[in-house]
Amino acid sequence: MKALEQMTRGVDWGNLDILVVDMPPGTGDAQISISQRLQLSGALIVSTPQDVALMDARRGIKMFSKVEVPILGVIENMSYFRCPHCSEPSFIFGKGGARRTAEEMGMAFIGEIPLEGEIRSGSDEGVPIVVSKPDCAVSIAYTDVAQKVVRRLEELAKEQQLRPQITL
């Protein structure tokens, strides 16, 4: 929790368009503290497609809804692995679980990010795949997800402007 305290109070972030906070799965102290300490524009739920991970995702959706943080949508991470030899997708962790969960809970499904070795190697080298190979399928998936998130944030901002301010 000390790192969380430092991040929320000890850093001058300046004017930000978007700040992404990658939190551990579930609904623990980190999630609750972040939602209480920061004015969040929204929460993006990222999950792998297997049932155990999706249980955490559902709890996260319920927790953020309870503290009135809008859910931007759901992303399925490690959605599939494309065989480097035959190019066929292999659904190692199951298929479409995050999409189904989003639909069941009335949330937007933002997209799928595949399990790809070049994502890891690029991250290890400090060069994201969207920079090193901007036209590859994985980069296009990331770009599509990012654009959908920005659009969703813009929609929420417009909705909030339309709400009347009530002061008691």
C-alpha cells in the first residue's frame, strides 16, 4: 500500500489525458483504495478467457459499479495463440469467455489481445510492438482497443456534461 500512497499523493502527474493503472486481479485493498483516492473516469476490465479469471473480472465489475466508477468495457487478454508454423489459432485458455461475460453483464466488449511472443520480447527490450511493427495484426488489435477506450471515455465525458449539477 505504500507504493499506492506514493503514486496517488507523492507524484505530480501534471495534466494527463489518460493514466492507466494496472492492478492485480480481484477486489482487494488496491482496487478499493484507488477508487476512493482518485476521481476515476472509468475502469477497464482486462481478463484472460478462463473461468477462474472471469470470476475475478465479474467481482471487479460489481465492485467498481458499487463505488460508482463507470465500466469502460472488457478486454480479453491472451485470447489465443497463433501457431508460428501453420498460423492456426489455438485457444489455450478457452475461447470467448471475456466477450460472453461482457454480454452477460451488459458491458461493452472492447476487443481481444492474442498471446504473442513478440509482445513480451518487445516489452523486455523497451520497444512496444506497436512501435516496432505497427502494421502487424497484434499492433492493429492494440490500436483498435486503444481507440475504442478513448471513444468510450469521450462518450462518458459528454454524458457527465449533460447531467445537471445538484448542490444541497
